[in-house]
Amino acid sequence: MEIKEHVFGLLVMLAWLNVSYATLSPSGVNYEVVALMAIKQDIKDPHNVLDSWDFSSVDPCSWRMVTCTSDGSVFAL
């Protein structure tokens, strides 16, 4: 898959999750982190651009290549 297809899929998934759930679940899981990590697993990153993406993080807004809204929701990659 091309990166563009992954980004489109990610944006669709994030939009769905943003509408369906609060950013954090009652168990403390950030569904945006889960979605981003699923995308990261499927793309090649030979230059380690996505090294700052960490599954144990609860805030993907500090990650490289991630842009968030003022309320802390992922807006763009």
C-alpha cells in the first residue's frame, strides 16, 4: 500500500473514532494512538521519521508528523 492510502485510511478511522468515542476510553486507552500505531506498523519508515510514535504514549500530539487541534485531537499528518 502506498503512504497516501494509509493516510486516507487513518483520517477516516480518526474521524470515526472522534465521533464515536471521547479521546480516552474509561480504561485510559487513547484510540488515536491505537489508530496511528496500526498505520505505523503497515508502512516502511527507512529513515525512522516515526520513531517518536510510541504505543505507551497517551498524547500523540507531541509526535513528529502529527498535527493536533487546540483541544488535543489529531487533525492531520
